[in-house]
Amino acid sequence: MNEFELIRRYFAAARCAQGGDGVVLGIGDDCALLALPAGEQLAVSTDTLVAGVHFPEACDAFLLGQRALAVSASDLAAMGATPLAFTLALTLPSANETWLAEFARGLQLMAQNCSLALVGGDTTRGPLSLTLTVFGRVPSGQALLRSGARVGDLLCVGGELGDAAGALPLVLGQREAAPEVAEPLLARYWSPQPQLALGQALRGRATAALDISDGLLADCGHIAKASQVALEIEMEQVPLSAALRAFAGEEQARICALGGGDDYRLAFTLPPALLADLQADWPDVRVIGRVLAGSGVQLLDAADQPIDPPRGGYQHF
Amino acid sequence: MNEFELIRRYFAAARCAQGGDGVVLGIGDDCALLALPAGEQLAVSTDTLVAGVHFPEACDAFLLGQRALAVSASDLAAMGATPLAFTLALTLPSANETWLAEFARGLQLMAQNCSLALVGGDTTRGPLSLTLTVFGRVPSGQALLRSGARVGDLLCVGGELGDAAGALPLVLGQREAAPEVAEPLLARYWSPQPQLALGQALRGRATAALDISDGLLADCGHIAKASQVALEIEMEQVPLSAALRAFAGEEQARICALGGGDDYRLAFTLPPALLADLQADWPDVRVIGRVLAGSGVQLLDAADQPIDPPRGGYQHF
């Protein structure tokens, strides 16, 4: 089977699943063609996942397909973009039909979930890795950048943090847990839900935004730097799930929430006057701090005293 | 050095080299933002090059940077698109500064050559491979597809074929040759020139087009299939360079020209009435055959008799 047959056979379903309005020409020619409505811009992001670095070499292909697209789609959420399409560059050691069928099934499910049409790509032989490029559209001038945070804004997150990082010992088969604990944590790791609708709702509201992929502290550092402000985070306000507390304990859960990036939740800054309206529609949004003059990120304890980030057992894949 | 520093340090020059009109936001946020003029569509193509599969593991990083971008830009040429921007997903076993500096220099040179701005990407640790996604713009409805060839059209190519395939024994260090022979062949392999200007000139003229990446016969097969026509190729009309004839001999040169895809020349179909005008501006364009009713690709010998494609020593990397 050559690469063209591979692509056609296993990704036909994902390709057809979403006839996105903007897709003029999909897989099969030298390029895909996308159209944008007048007054909109194209948002583009590229991410690579390498076996043994970003996911276990022998992991479930269905779960990998889901996760790979979710990770990329999350960058569209972070810009407030409406999903349009994606390309997949898949490098495989061999053309294993079972693996491909499962991978395509996971990819397709997440593609439907995110309203992203597969419009092209490349299939090559080599050590297992995936590069996805996602495309979205956003009204000109309304994309959510990292650089717009203003002194006085609130710092918010889109929901509970740390579950995916906490799930790593389960992902790697190093620990076990009861299903009611293991399942929600593993689901968060393997099929993170890109906060696309929240991102679109933040257009015209949030002053800065990103998706948490490097960990809350590191990513808040990116906002602080791009916006030339300081961010203060109240550690007690960072939302943790019951499953993560039960599995990892309070302290370790906090370390996962501050340092782990695999949840792909949004973090954003918001003028205080807009909070009530936003939370009415998005009850999971939580205020975790505020924007100050200065630079860098400062963590505060329960008594609002500056503390160093807790160190310890956070496991990086 | 982390991935962010890597990207910033080595690719800053390439990023800044072309402030393409369409680039609203480049590297540094969750997505890049591109704008399109009214009435234009976005052309997108993704290609992966894997070490040991598509290029020698130990090859010169400067040449690899040049070649990787040229290969991708050629897909824009094939659609008649005007180059806009690209993303680079680079997977490296280690952060070797010398290698990165040379690779970035080659990439930047080809980026300037092709008027492509680097707008984003990803740098990851793993076995060496590159995935480039290129973006171009094309007036709505004017993209050159594979599917428009009509009975009676001429089959043309953008210039001499086979040099890059013929260069493989030189690339792999299996043979040597005098500089006046080796240099043009190696140049064709390492820095193929995407026929971007020719592609744009073919808008509104060519009925079908692609860039020859799988080899002339295989790629003509793609046009025939997409257009539901037959293509006839006069073997004697396929243009061969003097260097290739000298290095490989007539018969082997022909095998390279028919089967080798590394030249990245355009192949296209053209109504006969448009040929003289086109050749006035593009003297390297050569008619090599014609479009007939039917299916598949037929090779003709010097006496216009159908023959099987010559088989033999063509070396695939």
C-alpha cells in the first residue's frame, strides 16, 4: 500500500465528516484551498507529537488520534478562532492497518467534536510522530492575543487544572486506581476538550488569553511577558478536581495544577466588570488572581503572602 | 536551551526577512494570523521529510534547509498560488547549535528566494524530521487543479527533467564526477527552484497542473486520473540536460527523467493556441505530449510507436 492509498483509505471518513463552509478543495491536489468570509483572518497553528517524548510509543492509537487533534485545536480556542480545517503529517514505521484504522477513528471523533475538516497532509515512513496544522477564522482585529492584559484585570482559568498531569502515573502504567478516580483523570489526559466555545465567547471580552500547555505558572509567565505586566495567582483559588485530590493528595494535586500543561484549559485576563456576565454562561470559569504593574508571576498562599512554587514530584512525560 | 529559545534564536532572520502583506501576526502567540485580499483563497500544503528516508541522515544542514522549503513551495507553484508564509515543525535529536545555524541559513535563503515568511511552528526532540506547511493566495476560482485537462490540450513541462534523480549517486557519495558535471546536478537536487512565477503565469491558461514530485510518468498518471483523460508522452521530447547526459548516459538519463521526481518542475496541460505566447516568456517550457480521450499514460518512441517505460537502474532514495 502506498502513501496515497493509506491517506485515502483511513482518513476518508474524517475528511468528509465536516464539509466546513470555508473548505473549497480538500485532499487530493497539490494544495487544499480555503476561503474566508470578508472581514475575517486566518488563525494557524502547528504542533508536533513525537512517540516516546510526547506520548508512550505503545499507546492506544484511538486515544492518540483524539489527543493529537485536541492539543492542536486548543490553540484555536486560545485565539478565539472558529475552527475550520486541519492537515495531518503522519510518520509511521510501517503501514499497520489496525493501528491506522484506530488512529483514524479517534482523529475523526475529535474532528467532529471540534468541527474541523481534514483537508490535506502527508504520510511518510519513519519513527512514529505526528504534526498537525490547524486553521480557524476570526473577525479581523478580534483574535485573543497574549499581549493585551491590563493592570486591574482579573486572571481567570476555564476550569479545573492538573488532572492530565496527575494522570501520568496511570498513563504510564506505574500506578492503579479505582475506576471512579482513574477514568476522569485518564479522560482528561487522552481526550482533553479544547475550549473552543469559551474562546469564541471571550472575543471582545478577554484582554489576553492562551491555552495552558506548558503549565499554569509558565503560561502565565508568557502572558506577563507579552503584556509587560505582573500576574498574581492565589494558590488556594486554583480549581482542583475531586478525582485529582483523591488520587494524588492535596499537595501533589496543586503541583500538577501549577506545573502540568496537559489539560489544555484556557487562561485569560478579564476586566472585572465583565466577570458576572461571563460566569452566568460559563460557571466553570474561575478567578485565580489579578494583573498588576510590574513583571513576572507571583504565587500567594492562603494568607495572601508571596510564596515560592511548591516543588517536588511533578512528573514530566 | 529550551524550544522557545531555539526557535527565536535561529529562525528570527527568516521570520523577519519577508514582512509579507498578508502576515498580521507571526511567531510568538498561540496562532499566527494571516489576512487575504478580497476575492482570494488560501492554498495550503504540508510535506514531511524524514532523515534516512527523504534525505541522508548526515547531510549538510544548509542544503537541507534550502531543499525542505523548496519542496514545499513547489506545491504552491503547482496551484498557481502567490507565496505568503510557512510554518516549520522541526524534530531534532539534540539542540546542536552549529547544525541549527546552518539549517536556518539555508531555510532563510530559500524563504527570501520564494517570498515566504516564517510565521510559526514547533521544535521538538526526537529522530530528525521536518514538516513544513506552506501558505499561498490565489484569486478565487483560478487555482490550477489536476482535474481540468481537456482532450486536444498539449502536455508541457517547465524545463529539463531528471537532473535531481541523476544526482543521487553523487548525493550519496557513491560516485564522483568532474565539477562541471557534478555541480549542476547537485544544485538541482539540493536547491530545486520552485517554479512559482511560471505557476502564476499559468493561471487562466493551463487547464491542469502539478509539480513533478513522484516522477513524470506517475504524476502524469495523476492528471490523467483526476481529469478522466489519457496522456501521451513522446519520450524523445522530454528535455534532458547536457550534464545529465554526460554523467548518466542517454538511456539512464531518460529513466531519471521519466521516473525521478526530485526536480520539482511543473507539468501542465495547455490549449494549443496559448503555446506561442507562453513560450515567448518562458522559453524553457517544452511540449512533451498531448491529451487524448481515454485513460492512463502512454509513452511513445521516436517513431511514435507505443512502448513500455524503460526499466532499470533508477535509484530511489
